[in-house]
Amino acid sequence: MKNLILVLGLFFIISSCEVQGELTNDKVDNPAVLPSTASKLSGEFISSPGESISGSAKIYLEKDHQLILENVMASGPDLKVYLSKSDKPVDFVNLGNFIKSKTVYEIPATIDVQAYKYVIVYCQQYSVIFGVASLTKS
């Protein structure tokens, strides 16, 4: 009887865990192909001292609020992707965990993307900026 209760308890705990939610946002998507003439915000990542990151970030202004990372390479614990108003993680939106295979991050519809000029890859565990991409209109 104790084993049955234990098994049922574990089943309910495991089945109630949220796989994707507001904080995880780990859904892997592929970006839609847009014409090269589409208006966008874009920038190349620059590594912070002692860290290594490469690649670029783009937000197509005609597209539905998505940040597209291209060829971004970074390695570290607890990396997050932030859309930020400054090159420091002070006034930012956490778009989710940095995943090497993930190229598209959903930006909440309530966010004015043109007010956010930076994309930051940030190690939340150790409070370290791995790299920053300064977004400019192109």
C-alpha cells in the first residue's frame, strides 16, 4: 500500500512539471525566410573580456516579434538571452535559455522592440555578460 501511494505521488509530481512556460521558453523554431530588403534591427555579438561569443542577432520589423540568432556560439552555465535597453542587464526582457540549436526567440507582443537596442547573452548563475550585440536599423 505504501509503495502504491509513493508511486502515485511521484506520478503526479512528475506529470505536473511544466516543460515550457514563461521562464523556460525553450521551444525550438526555425525562422521564416524574409527578403533581404526587409527592414530590421541587427548587430554582431562582441565578447566580454575573458569570454567567447560569436554570431549575430536580428529582429525583422515586419515580422511578428521574433529575435533571430544566426551562427551564435557561446558556452557556459545558465546562459540567458536578454533584450535590453542598455548594454548592461538592467532594463531588459528575459527571452529564455540560450540553446545552441535555437535560432528564434519569441518577443512578447507588449514590447516595443525599437526601444531595446541590445541583445545580451548573460550567465545568470554567476552574473557574467558573455557578449552583447548592439542593434541598429538596416
